[in-house]
Amino acid sequence: MGLSPAFDAALDGFDAHLRIERRVARNTLLAYRADLLRFGTWLDERGVALSSVVHATMSDYIVQLHDDGLDARSIARHRTSIRQLFKFLVQEDLARVDPTKLLAPQRTKRRLPDVLSEAEVTRLLTTPDPSTPLGQRDRAMLELMYATGLRVTELVTLPLSAWHHEGGFLRVRGKGSKERVIPLGPSTATRLEGYLRDVRGGLDPKLSQRALFLSQQGHAMTRQNFWLRITAHARAADIRTPVTPHGLRHAFATHLVEHDADLRAVQAMLGHADIATTQIYTHVARSRLQAVHALHHPRGR
């Protein structure tokens, strides 16, 4: 059974609102749409029109998500998607009431991210073989991600024009097409310049590609390809902590905070809209200090 025309129209309007007015990032758009398509399908299977949704309907749907085996964080995300849809409908006078308002707030325990130690990061960065073109490329990508805290999507979509050699900084377009400037230290800049000088031309002899980092076939790197590369290098470095591209972003932020970086500066480099999102790294740093104290201090246990 397909979605009702009314739900389709509401979803299209909401999608346009997010894209045009709120300039929401593509991945966020896709997440909203997936959540709402699931909700719309559930309504259609029960013959419930969008205009007939009430608080009891929402409660039943949350129970259904629990029954389907979704964890608390996933359910919280679904609730947010549906709340945003109804908020939009009310604002546009397409709905009289918001049936999500009476839902009790979803409480989720915020899990602190696993963070690589500085020694583990060093092992990871020195694993790619710099005597080979792909090893030189991988080393440059890993160092750049750790040095800047880029999201993996930002890394693989960096254009050649993002690197400003004379100024020593990257110009990055992140979530919601917001632009930020991130400085590069001399060692990372040298690594990037080496890749551009010695490797990239060989991967793209006709200079037809816009992307900064290229695959062996001369195409822009993908998230999946980089994920495979970082996993392989972590395994070769014998790192037991789970290593993901986002893990290097966590390490970037945590190590800055551990070395007393200003939290506002870390927020700007990460591209966080809200300082509260950045503050999680103060908790990570504190928990790591507590673990060191417990392990090494005579009265730590």
C-alpha cells in the first residue's frame, strides 16, 4: 500500500522547507525522509489519515518502534523527525494542532565516544607506506582528518580549491552548506603538498577531476572506500580500539581539549552550531583523566 496523496504532499512541502529555508544538509534530509516514510507507511496500513493523528496515535507508534526492536537513540530520532514535520504543518496552517506536543520527552543516556590515544593515532598515521602513491595519499588523508576534525563526507568531497597554500588553511563547506576555515600545521601542510605534488597528477593526468582526494581509478574518493582504508590501516597498526573515520574527529577534539584549547575555538573548527555539542569532549577528557588516575595513583582504586 502506497502513501496517501495528503501525506505525500505534506512530505514534499516539508522537504522543500528543509532544503530551501533551513538549508539542511543532504544526509539529514535523507534521515528525516526515511523516518517519515516509515511513519507514513504505518499510518496507511492502519487507515489513519495524517489529519486524524492524535496523541494516542503517536503513543501507539512509539510502542510499535519499541516492538520493532529500535534502540532508544533511534526512537528519539524518529520522534524528532515527526515533531519537526508537525511543527512545519502547524506553521503553514496545514494542521490545526501538533499531536506530538504531549509526548513525554525521550530520555537517552548520552554515550561518550571511544577515543584513540595520542600514541594510537601516531601508530595509525605512520602505518601507510609513504614510498607508494596510495600510501602517500592515505597518509595525507589520515593526517588531514586528524589535524582538522573533518567529517568523513567533508573530507571526501573537498575540492582542490579548498586548500589555500599561502594562507595555510582549508576552506570547508559543512552541514547546511555552512563554511568554516580551519588552519593546518606545518607538518600536515607539508604532507598534503607532497600528495598534490607527487601523487594526484598521476591519478588524474587530464586534470579533469574537481575532488582533492582521488581513488586509484582517478575518481573522487567515496565514504565507503575511505572507511575500508582506515579500517585496514588500523588493523595493520594493531589498534584494538574500534577505529572509524568519525573516531579521528573525536580524537582531534578530545586531544585539543586535553591540551587546554579554548572550547569556542574547538566548536568553530568542528563546525558545531551549538556549544553544548562540543562540551561532550570536556566530559571525554575528564573521564580519561579519571581512568589514568585510577590506574596509576596509589589511592586511585
